[in-house]
Amino acid sequence: MPRGRHKVFLGMAAGVGKTYRMLQEGRTDGRDVAIGLLETHGRAETEEQARGLEVIPRRVVMYRGAALLEMDLPAIIARTPDLCLIDELAHTNAPGLEHVKRYEDVEDVLAAGIDVYSTLNVQHLDSLNDQLAENSGVRVRETVPDTALQRADEIVVVDVTPETLLDRLRAGKVYPAPRIDAALNGFFRIENLVALRETALRQVAEETVTPQRVTVGERLLALVRPQPSAQRLVRRAWRSAQRLGADLDVLWVQPPGHAPSDEQARALSALRQLTSVLGAHLIVVESDDIVAAAAEQIRERGTTYVLVGESGPRRWLGRLREPLPQRIMAAAPRGVDVRIVASRRLRETEGKEAPA
């Protein structure tokens, strides 16, 4: 069966009109259209736009004594509309369903030959998670791998100016009145919206030119350490690899026979999950000499570009040794570039999440 086509409506933030635009195009499509999942968030204009379209009922999932309403994937596939409208691509499903994430459900719908329109905010892209948290002070908990957007057949940026979005927010067209002041003083600051808008426009421009890139034999290697900040380094390296059209290897060097601490084990597990989502290659090597191990992998894998985190404060005899990046530069073959990725503290991100 031919795979369905996927159109993603991408926006900088909640309230720009992604769902409205998706419904609008669905209404005028002219084919057999059904709503697989719709989140109006009580917005009257969006609810009006959905009027008259068939809605496939949600299914009830019991979780910890609570009844949750989730998209009914089997019902959508059994219904087989020509086009299915599925909101909020980054949603995490209740435990026990066919897939953990909604974007995985969409893959099943597409595989059944059904076209899909879906919506996504740019801050939900996994590789942008650290960057946008640093800029906005808000950590997004629900993310999708960038490949979910890259595989889309069409991306439509639903764009409004930050000033227009703020006007909509103040007029009560985004959130109910009790949430407006908190939104204006938090996520919906003008400087944050400007940065998000630029990111959304740049992201779609990069996705548009990706198929035209010519690979020139570049291969990146990110050298990480057993700590949570490794994920930030990997995301930065992955985005650099995407711009170069290159593969990414992630190298973790640990002492031979060394049992990792609980914190290191958690960091390594999180790193395995992240590299799997991004499509990078995780390499775990046991060695007492991190520089020699890195140099060996660089030679074996034909690495042309190495990214390392900045070194911490050096004490005592450690001051007499060259920093790690310089030692790697000396040990690596000629022609290999080494880049130091600065570490940055996130501004009050704990406990804050981006609004829907």
C-alpha cells in the first residue's frame, strides 16, 4: 500500500493558529476527511472551524485510577479516511497504548496509506531542547526527534509577528483570563517570542535545503563525559552534523573494569536513548587513556570534526597538563578540526514547562 503523505503545520508557540490552519485546509481538501485528534484548548474560533467535520471518538484509558482520553489509533486505521487531522504531534501517550508518542502513531497511520495533517511547535524538536531552554528559561518536557519533521512531505510555517500573538493573548484568544498575566510574565515575553519565531523560520529553511546538500565526506565525533551535560553536547553536535550533511559518532570512554556510579549509569542510559532518537552512533570504549582512545576512533572512523566540552577548573598537578582539547588536537591526524562547546547554566528551568 502506498504510504500516506504527511503535512506538518509548524509554529513558534501556542496560539499562532496551527490547529486553525490545519482544520481550514482540511475543510477545503475535497476528499474524505476525519479528525483523529483535536485539541482546541477552549478556543472558540478553532472549535467553529472544526464544526461539521467527522470526529473519530477517543478511547478511554485508565491510568492510576484516572480516566484519560487518548487518540484511537486502531479506529482511525479501520475508518481509513483519505485524510486524517491529528493535533499535537509531540504528545506523550498514556502507558499501555500501541506507542509511547503520538508521532509514532502517525507513522502507523501513514503506513496504512492515509494522508495526515499534524501540528507542532518548534520548541518540541529534540535537538533544540537545550538551546531554547537557555533562551527562554522554560524546559520543554515533551519532544519529538528531528527526523519526525524531516520525514514530512510538506512543512507549513504558521507565522504571526510576536506583537500579533501578544495581542491575541491579551484578548483572551489563546488562554482563559486567569492564565494571561502568568503567560505574559513567563513564556510569552517579547524577546522569547522573537527568538522562537526566528528559530521556526530558520528550521524550516534548513529542512527545505537538506535534500539538496552535497556530502563532502565530513564525519563528526562528540566526545562526552559521564554527566548529564553530555546530552547538550550531543544535541549541539547533531545540529552541526545536520548542517554539514554528515554522520555523527558519540564516544564515551570509561576506565577498564570500572563500575559506573548510579549517576553515571543514568547518564549513559539517557545518552543511549538520545543517540537512538537522533540517529547518531554511540561508541563506548574502555581505556585508561581518553586521548589515545579518542585518537584511535578518529582514525578508524575517518572523523573530520571533533566536539568536546570545555574543561573544568584545573587544580594542583592538573595545572601542568594541557587541556583535553589541545591534547586531542595533538594526537589526532592532521586536518581534523576540534571545537570546544561551552557549558551554560539554564536560567531557572526546573519545574517550568512550555505552555500548550
